[in-house]
Amino acid sequence: MVNKKVKCPKCQHIIEIQGNPGEKITIVCPKCSTKGVYIFPKKDTARDLKEEISGNIAIQVRSLSKTYNSVKAAQEVSFNVKKGEIFGFLGPNGAGKTTTIKMILGLTHPTAGEVYINGRRMHSDNVEVKKEIGYLPERISFYLNLTPVQTLNFFCELKEVNKSVVPEILKELGLQDVANRKVGTFSKGMIQLLGFAQAMIGSPSIYVLDEPSSGLDPRWMKVIRDKIRYLNEKGATVMFSSHILSEVQALCDRVCIINKGLLVAEDTIENLNKKLNIKPKLIIKIKEKEKISSKDIEDIEGVYEVQIKDEEIIVACDGKKKLQIIEDIKKIGIDIKDFQTIEPSIEDVFVKLLEGKNECQKGHGNCKKRVHGQCKK
């Protein structure tokens, strides 16, 4: 995904856009409503490739596609994971996350596209490149009659790593007290921790974790979250897929969102909030149930949307005018008991991107003065 700033030919307003190399998009200027078309340049030259796979990029995904018969599981997916960051790979179930991850790991042959790991191209038989990655699959299973020590010794043999590392890894993951218990007696959370342990063998510089908290209760989710931070603090790059949005918001430096095999966005959560113009909300508690006109509140400057529920008013608003809005609500005779601010979250970003609705260009969430998507306020 490429970020680009373009200038409106009519009013010279600067517009931020996103797209993949070679993609053609239609742009509507939010200031003067002028329409135009922009085609993102293709990056096929050897010079461009050399620039993109060097430097600070741990994982580079270039135009990955995968088709099963007539089903397009991934379509022209492109993104970069920087060294030392925690990168979230988001999407609803069936979006193409696991398919893309398997292509990154060389476990599935792409129909088209390429993957580079620390500047080296990934192939299905490229053992040296694969040694740089610790992988936790979505559904991990072990031999139930083996203990954690025996299990990790087995993986040490597979990865050609000295078995002396096993006791320390078990200690780091908090499994030292059950090191000689059979895996068949473990809970799902303990099996996930053992999965982390096997991924750590060989001290890889990159970790790829597919739905690491799927099916876990809140206690084990916190443990897994702490382990992801732990790996990152030791200098590792971590890419993990998830549909648990609170987990992503708590951990990630940047996110990439995929839906129906297509890349929807790639950026920080803060930047996505800005680009989508998602507004904070004021939750206002009033002292007693009374007749309140939503029209009076909507007319206040900086208010975009109003919902009234019993003794609560929910206002989507301009973040810079929150205090003034509270004062203006008081002035129209509403007795306020308490209020709180809800800032935009990854859930808001996720829902808005996947809905793909024709939102008001000026951010008015329930704008009734739109003509063909253009706000006429």
C-alpha cells in the first residue's frame, strides 16, 4: 500500500490518498468537489526493488495473490513490516489472513507475487531464510504423550539447535514447573505458551503469530500479550494476525487490514483515525429524564451527530471543541450530572473500513445535506 499526497488542480487543496502500485482510483476534492483520477505508478524496476528490500524492512510482501480454483483468497496484497515493530494483520474470519501468512512463510505457493525476509527472497525450499522466523500457527498441536521438555528437544533436532536452550526457554515462558508433565494434560492456554516456546527455538529475529489469542479466556490472553511484548523488547520483529481488536490496539505500532483477499489499509491506528475522520464521542449524563431536543444540540458548532438514550446523551463531535460543546449544552438549559470522552478506537476504524459506506466528505456522520456523497453544509 502506497501513501501519496496530491494537489487539487482547481483549488490547490492537498489530498492524502492510498493505493497499490498500478491501481487507478477516483478522487473527489473535499474542498471544492472537483473529481479526478489518479494512477499509482508501478514499481517494476530493479532500482525500485533494491530500494524497497533494503534498510529497515524485515518483511516485504509484494503483490501476493493466491487463487484456489475460482476462489481468490488473496489479491495483489502488498505491505512492509519494519524491523523492531509489532505489526498487526487484521481482518474478519475468512478475509485471507492465514493464506497470506502461509505464503510469507513459504508454506503455500503464491499464484503471483514475492516475499522478502530481511532483504532475501523467500522460496518454499529456502531453509536459511526460514530459520530467521519463529512461527506460531493458528491451530497448534503437539504429541500428547510427550512432555514440554521432550517436545522442545524434538523441535531443537528439527531446527538443528543445541538442546541446552530448552530449560531457559521453559523458564522464560513460565512452564518450568510443568516441564515434565504430559502435554495431553495441558489447557489451551498452556499449549499456546508451549507454541511460543517452540517458536523461540533458535532465537529468530522475526516472529509470525497467527491468531495467538484465539479461543483463550482473558487471563491467558493477557499472558500471551505479555509474551508478545517480551519478544519485542528483546529486539524481535513481531507480526501477528487477529480479529480481537482490543488486543491489536494495545500492542501494535502499525496495522494492516485485509478483507475478502484485498488490502484495505496499512498505517498507524492514529493516522487511520485521521484519514477516516472518525470523531470522538461525549457521553453526557443528565440529572433527570427530561424532554431534550436533539435538533438544539445538533445546531451547536462542532457537533456532528446526536443520540439520546433515557438519561444519556451521546455526541459525536470535533475533538478540539469538546469543552465548548459542554458549555453550550448547559446554556440551552440541560442540567449535566457527569460526562466522559470516548476517543476513536481500532474497532471504529475496522468497522468503517469494512463497511465501505459513502460517508460525508466533511465527517458529518449522519449528514442529511449530502448530494451524491458531497456535504452541502
